[in-house]
Amino acid sequence: KKETLRKVLKKLRPERKETKRGAQRLQERRREVAEKAAGETERVTALFRDIREQLEALEKRLLSDISREEEKVSLQLHDLIQELEIKKDELSRKIRHIEELCNMADPLTVLQERESHGAELYGAADNEGGREREDSLFPLLPVFLPWRKGKNTQMNRDRLQERHDIKVPAVGDVDLISETLLTGLAAIVTGVKGRWIYGQEATDLLLDINMAGNRVSVSGDRKSASYSLRELHYPQSPERFQNREQTLSSRSFPSGRHYWEVEGNESGNWRVGVAYPSIERGGGLSLIGNNNKSWALYRWADDRYFVGHDCEWTYLQHVSSCRRIRISLDYEAGRLSFYELSEPIKRLHTFTAKFTEPLHAAFCVGRNDSCVRIIS
């Protein structure tokens, strides 16, 4: 019986060990899920904080525009009201004078007044009735009654200006304010969509001239790399690529979600992607995409695309229609995506990997006057 128990014990011990390892793996997975959830929580919180800030800024701008327009129109209306008040007082003076003449018993005095003030006092009698009342009241209507949008608004304003030479200011343009609002909201949504899908734009991305191969000409702003027909004889450096027409970015991405955009020329062969700083600097396997430390999109001059990692290249069934490429990196999720910035934007390929080192943006320019430029 003891022998049987020993056999059972011998069987149970490795099973216990394996169970323990399984529990440890699950604990590790649990920690990964917790870290992922914490990261997503922080990301969503930051996103909504940014949305609120942008909405508040848009609200302040719109309210400021409305307030400024109100103040401008109010001042114009104040001047117009003052003008109409003066005209009203003048009309009241004329009415009182005419009433006094009507009450005079001496016809001679009335005739003398007509001779001296005829045009001023008796001109109104030529337009007796409805026209006279309309002309007296019409200037007041647009000030105290709201304008109706459309053809009648302009017609009334034109009639008023024609008859009384009074320019009535238009009230704030509601359509313009609505357009500003919708444009602002659309910009916020576009920005949020871009950051959520592609990450934060790497606006400070520059080429590292100390890594550039001797056939790579780097522009003065360090944004462009092109193939040089002659060797440039850069200073020797352990970081420099030997006999390889490529270079990396000066900054790296050790974490986070980022994207940058590049544009290649039409006639050349070029590669773009990412690479670890430990990538080999010489030899046949040092080209990006030809080793396990880099991932690349390869564009041939005949508008064909290939994607490669560790010397495994895949032809993409897509004919290039645009030379602009967006590269999106989600370090923690282990995703590297390439998008062609055509209309609409086309996702070309997504690599999945577990990144173990910081990643640099990588650029390779083949012969045939190849050139790649960072446009972020």
C-alpha cells in the first residue's frame, strides 16, 4: 500500500507544480489586465478633460463674438434712435406751429407765414393721408420690431434708407455664428478621432545625422533624407550605418501611442518603419525589415507595396495612389500600422509584436534618386 501511495505522490507533485505555474501565469495575466485597464482609464480621463477644455474655449469664443456683435449693433441703434428722436422733436415743433396757424383768426397772418415758411410747413400736405402716416411711422418700425429673415428684410431696409437716408444696422448674423460653432465642433471631433485611433502626433521628429549612411543626404532641417550619388564621408561613428542608405530618428518611443507622417518621391524605392536602437549597423541583414529588430513598409517605384519583418516580406494587394504615409505606433498594445493618406485614408497593414526596446522611426532610401520627408 505504501508503494501505491508513493506512486500517487510522485504523480501529484508535478501536477501541483504545474498548477502552481498555471496560477502564477493567471496572476501575471491579471496584473496585465489591471495595468491595461488603468492605462485605458487614464487615457479616457485625459481625452475627456481635453474635450472639455476645447469645448469651454469654443464656448468663450462664441459668447465673446455674440457680445461684441451685440455691443456694436447696440451702439449703432443708439445713434439711430438719437437721430429719430431729433426728427420726432422737429416734427412736433412743426405740428404745434401749424396748429397755432390753424387757430389764428387773421387770414393775413396765415398768408404771411405761408410766404415765409411755405416749403417747410406745407410740403407735407402734398402727400396727405396714408403715405404721410407711413413716412412718419416707418423709420421707427425696424428699431422696435424684430427683422424677419429673407427678402422682405432687405426690401424694408432699402425702402427705409431710400426714403429717410437712415442706415439700419443688421442684427448679429446667426448663420455665421452657427457655422463657427459647427466648424469648431467638427475640429474637436476630428482631433479626438485622430488621437484615439492614431495617438499623439510626433511633431518633434527629426533624423539623426550621426546614424545616416554615407549615401544618405540629410536636409538642413533634418526632416528629409535622400540618396546621394557620391559618398558624403561623414565622421566615423559606432552608431552610423555602414554601406546602408538608411538612418533613424533622433528621438525614440519607449511607450505610449504616437503617429507621424512621411512623404516619399514618386520615382524612387524607399522604406519607412521602426527599429530598435540595437539594430545592426552593417551587413546584409541591417536593412530595416531584414532583421528581427525592425519593421518596415517597402514602396517600389512601380507603385507596389511590401511589408517586412525579420526577412519575411509580404506583397500587399494594393496599388499606391498616394505617396503620403501615416505610421501609427501603440507601444503597449504592440501594434504598428501603416496608412496611405489617400481619399479616403487606407490602412495598408498592421504588425503585432511584443516590443522589448524603445523604438526609433526608420528611413531607408534606395537608388534612383529616392527621397523621404517627414511631414508631421
